[in-house]
Amino acid sequence: MVKVTDAKYVKDYVVWLRFSDGVEGEVDLKDELFGEVFEPLKDKEFFKKFLLQPDWLTIAWPNGADFAPEFLTPRSGSTHSFNSTTNTTEKLSEAYLRAIALAALIRPAVETLPRKPGRLSTDSSSSLRS
């Protein structure tokens, strides 16, 4: 389950958030402040008083208002501005290393398979060009 790990006030009803999966970005909650518990958050000074609630895995206000982390994360049709590049390089590097390790494990097994006439060779010296 994803959780909010850091939060900072930006402006108006915009909060910058970082999630446990490395995704970070700004969320504008202006259009989400309806209903009895969220009404006090329309006061910008009160809105600024949110706190990171690790027990709830999200941000919350002194009156008990909070948004589920799943609601705050990027989703289809969202107007939230998120940047998931924080860990992109690390994730790509990890995926690349896993692919190399997997190829190293699979190659010996593939090389021992019997060859059938007309099949492509795994020999790197062969050419596919005519």
C-alpha cells in the first residue's frame, strides 16, 4: 500500500507530496473541499495547518479531515501534477541489471537446445541480412 512520506504547503490549496513508491508532485485540492469535514479547509490559513499522519499514511488537519493516499496519488483523468522521475533512473538500472542476470541464466539453457534446420541460430556471428 502506498503512503505519503513527505508533504509541504505550496500555495492556495496546493500541497506537494512524496509517496513511498518514489512518486512526488503537487496536488491541488481546491475542488475537493466540500462536505462538512472539509468545509473548514476552505480557509487558507486553516488549510496550511495539515500534518503528516504516519499512522494514517497520509496528511490530515486538526479537525480530523484527511484524504486517503490512494485519492492523492496520480490517477486516470487526474489534474494533479506529478513527477515520477525521482527513482526512474534507479528503477531502469535495476531492471537492466535484472535483465542481464536473467539473460546470463537463460543463455546456457538455450544453447543446449537441439537445433532444427531452418531455425535462426543464437550464434552472434551469424547475420540476418542477405
